[in-house]
Amino acid sequence: MNGFLEEVLDKILSQNSSLSNHIFILPSKRAGTFLKNSIAKKATKTEFAPDIWSIETFIEKISGLSYASNIEQLFALYNTYLNSKPKEIETFYSFSKWGQTLLQDFNEIDRYLIDTKKLFSNLSAIQEITHWSPEAPKTQLMVDYLLFWNNLDAIYKAFNAALLKQNKGHQGLVYRTACSKLKSYLEENKDKTFIFLGFNALNESESIIIQQILEQHSSDIFWDIDTSFLKDPVHDAGLFLRDHKKKWNHFISNEFKGVSNYYSESKKIEIVGTPKNISQAKYVGNLLKELKEKSSTSIKNTAVILADETLLNPILNSIPQEINSVNITMGYSLEKTPLASFFKLFFELYITRNSKGWFYSILLDFLSHPTTTSYLNNKEDNNSITISNAIKTKNWSYITPEKIKSVSKDKNSIASLFQEINFTPLSFTKRCLTIIAELREIYTEQANALALEYLFRFNSLFNQLSTLLKEHNYVNDLKSLLSLYNELLSSETVDFRGDPIEGLQIMGMLESRNLDFETVIITSVNEGILPSGKSNNSFIPFDLKIAHGLPTYKEKDAVYTYHFYRILQRAKNIYLIYNTEPDVLEGGEKSRLITQLLTDEDKIADITEKIATPEVVPYLKKDEIIEKDIALLTLIKNHATNGFSPTSLSNYIRNPIDFYKRNLLKIDDLLAVEETVAANTFGTIVHDTLEDLYTPFIGKKLEVNLLNEAKKNIKPLVKKHFAKTYAEGDINYGKNLIAYNVILRYIERFINLEIDQVKQNSIKIIGLEQNLRVTLNFPELDYPVILKGKLDRIDEENGVLRIIDYKTGRVELKNVSIKNWEDCITDYSFSKAFQLLCYSVMFDAKNPISEIQAGIITFKNLKAGILKFNTPKGPKKSAEDALINKETLDLFLVELKRLILEICNPNIPFTEKEV
């Protein structure tokens, strides 16, 4: 197919034998590559190629200035701001937040050649009227606020003068300067013919420059517009071109060139809705595969146009293997590379560090980053894992460089990343460059070409930062440096290499200007993306923009409408894909441009609509079933001979799969730092403290004076066991301090209640934390079964033997009351009763009993006293019996045997229970 550039080129070649004295000006550099290729194809003799420039390059050449980078502009503006001597000077970090908006306004003001004195005067007056009554006397606050707006014109002029002194300018200043220097430029280039191609919306500077060139030179301009849009008085796609045709003097006597009539031709238009961005990417991948299968050459004339350029990565991952040639116009954003996140974490390490060191979570994130892993690890040692495990096992909430060095073997790498000093912005930048140099050696040895490319770009970025910091002393903390780093990073890309003419083309909306493809696939055709919608990133109010001829969001929408319809003009196969799931951040409903297409009576016959959703295979969750093979039966046997604990058996009652994973496979919870005291740690500290307090009383009767004396040891013992159980965790503040005081209160209240009991009863301590073990021989099994456990306390109250279990969690009386014996091995809510009976069986095996009581003391309800195991007595099941005797144990052993035989039975699989 013949595209716009080829058609224009044919017309120019028909009138000119040579193009060597021509200068072609296009909206973008991308179109210039295709134009150069077309000229090469059509050339019939050897001659000098014409100059082909983008409009920005052309304006730059006229002005004699070079474009200042955004960062250079920001520093120059901040310096101008300081020279204006504001009463309250903002830091560079604070200034950069609103300075960018001011830069955009200055840029737009100059591109549209606005009378700045009048504009800023209006803006100042608006601010005064908006915020305060002009008749009321002004306070000092009001005066200071309005001073900024009154000084804007002076700041603007001083800022432009500072850039001009360096022979540089922001885009608007370069454009304004070009207007003033155009006459001299044209005199120097009298022999040149200027050809302007494919323009649409022009700012005032561009409009004046192009019109003057057309009037004074043998030059020409070719628009790229379809008759359908140009003649329609309300269609936004032709808004600017209708205005140019009407207002430009050149078209009074000259033809309006570049008008075509392709849009009215029959087309295949598919409008496809897919849920979410990844579905769009997958749909594009499937679509490309189908196109490739239909015609192997069709892909060469196909373009995927991304209205939302963040879709690039998922689109690349969705391209089918059958397509082996892809050209990507846009670069891959440097801020999406692994090194970007590495340096971001490195910044955060030193920005968030306080007097206690680094908080563990950010340090663990940094240590787990792939780049950190490559940097710290060598062939012998995995230092990042060593340090991470040390943080978790030692329970460090805050970590200093000394702590890291104490557990690491590679001191040099550790010293590079983790330092005690407070970095200045310049020293931090130098440290980053040192890390880059060391990473270069690592990646060179690994022959990691892509990582080396990333390193090169980051090396350039930090060298640029270093140069800026040496020239300017405004950046005086790491927060400001991070803001500057992010600003530089956002504008940097890693460019793809490839043949720009061959293969599938992937590009953004702006790169598609002047280019035509037979098949186009446009993604993210959603409101808020295409067009981008209202955005008011400006200090200049909407009404003031209209009054001075500055563009608003309305003009921006018309620009997007033109680009959209221009892509459709010559295309034969069009696929418009949108996200069906409205999202405030990612764009809203399908674009108004789709709705406009659907209301076009001339095109409705060409359009098909559909919703494409991923194939959903319903997954019916089934209870997990694990059959017992020889290996699993061996694990069960080993566990049985080593010893079932009441807790492990309770795990089985709760869910056999939990028992399988935790007790047989030994899959424990992941090792992690306890930022605050965990429930199990809390319970361990209570148990250990009570054991130390009561150990001197073993074999003795409790007395009030002894218990009062023991109360004095509560604080030192709790601190001791915190230090032992909570590793090196800090209990001096926050939730940990609360937990410490709660434990103190629990134990003090427990002993106070014990004192009240001792006053009325005789209590003798028999044993504490006794490890018990009993062998159960079942004829059905060819190996012995061990039942083991630790009894928290055995005592005697008024001659009655008691087994007591401490619980720091909540337990109620119903949890230790058994009505039906089978409940204790089938219903987990009776797990506490089950554990008490297991302890009773073990105690009886060592010290045969006639009667015993077993109960739980719950620290969350100490007033309830001992919650004693009980079971209904007699056939009527009315009276409760809190005594455990031989008959009780025999009844329980029947159920216990049934439970253990079920676990060991090879024919009964472990079946998941709903918890």
C-alpha cells in the first residue's frame, strides 16, 4: 500500500529532478526514518540526500540555541527563585514539587508567544480576588502570598536570561527565539526548499514560522487529513486543519495539499473489550498469531499502537514465537529495570535510618534484591542469606553496620553497602558509582550483557548527578537527591536495537504520526487514556488560558482525536481493544472515540463488536486426600515410636493434613523477625517465669509469706526470659513494652489469687514442667506407640492430686467438658479436654492413681480459677464429675487407641477437614 509519505514523495519527485537542496520537516524523528527509506527506494541516480529534520530540531537550528535538559532548567529556575529573595526560602526538595509546574507554564507561554506582562498581571489579580476581599486590609500573610504572584514576571524574565547566557533554552524559549531569528536564517538558506509534512496542531511559534517560510520561499506544506474530517464542521479530527485553511493567507492563492479520501473506503473494524491490561496483551498475542498464520507477509505491514505505553512489557511477553522480527519505537523505561529498584532501596536505607539503625523489614527487602545477592555473594558464601537468617534468628528489629559485620564473612562488600556514616548527597553519589564499578566486574565475569547495558546507563546517570551536585549546592540531603534521581530516571530509556523498517512495529500514539499500516491494533482505547482527559497541571486558570489563546484540555482532546482517526484513514484491518473494567488509575470506560465510531452511519456496517474474556476453567476445590504409601507409613511409624504429643494428636483431630505437614514432614512456619511478641513467645515467657518462681516450692506447702517473697522476683525473671525467648528483640517501647507489662500483670494477679487460695486451702507443689513418657502396646500394630508430654504443674489441694496446664489463650469451661467420649477425638473444640486426659494417662503410668483432678488455668480469665475436666456421671447424664479415675482413663484409652490406629492404618488416607 502507498502511505502518506510515499504519495507526497511521488508528487515532489514528479516536479523536481533532485532533492539534494530540499529540507523535509516532520512532526517526529520516527517518520523521518521511513521517509529516508522511501527516498532511497525511489532514487534513480546517486545524489546527496536531503536534510530530514523533526520540527524541534528545525526550530533549534533556526534559534541557534540548544535545548536545556529538564534538570538544568529546574536548577536554573531555583537559582532565579533564590535571587528573587523570598521571605521564606523553600528547600530544593519542596521547590521541585511545584517548580516543574512552573516550568511547564513558562514553556507554554513562550511557545504561544504570550504577552507575559499582561498574563502575569491578570494571574496576580485573580489570586488576590480568589483568596481575599480586595477591600479588606491585608495581613502580612496575605502580602507575602501575593508577593510571589507579583514577582512571577520578574522570575520568568530572569530565568530566561540565565538560560540564554548559557546559549540554552527551554523549548518555549527556543521557539520564541527562533521567531525573532527566522529572517536571518532564511537569508542564509535562500537556496533551500522547505517541505513541511503531516502537521496538525501547531503552537503560535510554529504557525508563524511555517507561514513566513511559505510566503518567502519556494516551499510547500502537505497536510495529512481525510475529506470526511476536513469537511465536517464539528469533527475534532479536522479542528486545527479547518482553522489553518481558514486563517492562513497562504491558502488564499495556494492549494490545501495532502487531503485524501481513504477513510470512506470499506474497512474491517473490530472493537474488542477485554478485562484488565494483561488480558489485552494476551489478546494481542493471539491476534498476531492468527494474522501470521493467515499471511506470513502481513506482519510486515502491521503496527501495534499502545495508547498506554506501560503495556509494553506485557505485550512483548505475549508476542508469539512465530514472529521473529519486531521493531520497538519506544525505549524501555530505565525505572523499570532491576537496577532502578536496587538503587531506590539503597536510597531508602539511608533516608529511613535512625539512631537505632535500619528497621529490619527494609533491610530484608534490600538483602533479597537480586542485585544485592549478586553483589554480596561469592562462590563460597551466600552472604545475603547468612545476614537475613541472622536477623531473623536473633530477632533484630533494628540493625547497625556492626551487627551486620559480626555475622558476615565478606567484610569488604559489607563495608561498601552498609556504613555508619551519614552520607552527603555528593558522597552518596560517589558511593553509588563505586558500587556500579564493582558490579561491572561481577557482570563481566558472568558475561551478563543486558545487566552491563543497564550499568552503563546508571553510571551515566550518577555521573550526571555528581556533576550537577558539584555545580549547585542546593541539594543538601538525601531526600532531595532522591527526588532529583527520580526526575532523571523518569526521562531515561534503554533503546531497543533493530531494523526500524522491517517486521512488526510496536509504537506509541505520537510515533505513529505520518506512518500508515494496512493492519493496526490499538490498545487501551479507554476514556482517560485515549483521550487522556482533563488535567490541570498548571498555575494558569482555565478562563485565563482561553483569554490569552493558550491550549486547554479541549485542544488536547482534539489532538488525540486527530491521531486516532489519522491511523484509521488508510488502514484496512483495524482492531480497537479496550479494558472493560473501569479503574480510576488505569482509565475509565471505553473511549468516546469508540462511541463516536459507532454513531458514524457510514462506518457502522464495517464494525463488529465483541467481548473477549480468558477461558475460565472452573476449579472445584476438593478436599485434599493423601494416600499412605510405604514412605509415609515409615514416617508415621518413626513418629509413633519417637512419641505422639497431645498437641500433635490435636493437630490430627483439627485437620489430618496439618498433622501430615507439621508433625510428619516437619514443615514449620517460615523463619521471621518477631516485630512484636508473638502469641507462642508470650506463652513461653509466662511458663518459664512461673517455673522459676515455683521451683523453690517443690515438695513444700505453699505459704502466704513465701508467695509474697516470690512476687519480688517477678520483674527480673520476666526480663530474663524475654531476653532468652525473644532473642535480641527490644521491649523498651511500643507493643513489646505493653506485652511485657501484660505478662507482669498476669503473673502478679496469678500469685495474688494463689495467696487467696492458700489462705483457705492446703496446697502442696509436687512437680513442675515434668517430662512424661508412656508406651502403649496395641496388638494391631507391630511396633510400640509412645505418648509423651510435659506437665506444667502437679500439686495436691486438700489431699486431692491435681494436674494443671497453663494457657495464655482463652479457654472456656465447655472446652473441658465431655458429654460423648467420641467427641474428644473427632471435635477439635474439645482439644483441651483431650490434652488433659493424655496428661492423666501419662501421669498414671508413672504414678498409678485412684483419683485425680485435671484442669486448665487460663490467664485471660484468672477469676474463673481452675477449669476442671468433667464428664456426666451415670445413664441420666445429669450430675457432673470432676474426678478422673481408672474407669475414666479406660474409657479414654479406648478412644485414644481408635485415634492412633486410624493414624497408623494404611487403608485410611489423610483427608482434609474444613477448619
